[in-house]
Amino acid sequence: MKPETLNFFEKVYAVAKQIPYGRVTSFGAIANYLGASKSARMVGYALNGSVGKDVPAHRVVNRKGLLTGKFHFEGTNLMQQLLESEGIEVKDNQIQNFAEVFWEPIKEL
């Protein structure tokens, strides 16, 4: 990978580590905060590689509140279980009350 890609990944991890307990954000919100609004997919790639880096990747979902990254977690429902343990309600892979638990890094950092 190019060095600038690794720097971007580290920036993604730094933002994700600031997502408060019991809140979620989206791939696009992180990309937008980092000044790379068209890079939501790259944020997903970064989070997929965050295993062992103490990054709460389970708190990052798609723009509609769907658990699109759940297949990258061990076990079939680990992402959902982690979110539910933080008080976030999930039904059919969809976060309920998404607007209420959504954390917008560009506004809150």
C-alpha cells in the first residue's frame, strides 16, 4: 500500500476511537470529516483492517443505519451483540432510532 493510504487508515482509526459508547456513525461521515467525502468505501477497508487495534469498528454502519460490516466480525451476530450491549437497538440488521444515536464527527469533534 502507498504510505498515504496507511496515513488515511490511521486517521480513520483515530476518529473511530472517539465515537462515544452507545452511539454510531457512518463510513461516509468519517470520510467527510477527513476531507475525503468520496471515500466511504476506503473507510470501510480501513476498519476491516482494524482488528487488534482497539478500534470500535462495530460503531460504524452505512448511511442508512444498516450493519453492512457485520460479515467482517467473528461469529454471525457479533456486531449486533456489541451494539446491543451498548444499548443500541438493532432489528433486521438495521439500527432503530438511527437519528437519535447517530454521532456526526464533523459537528462533534
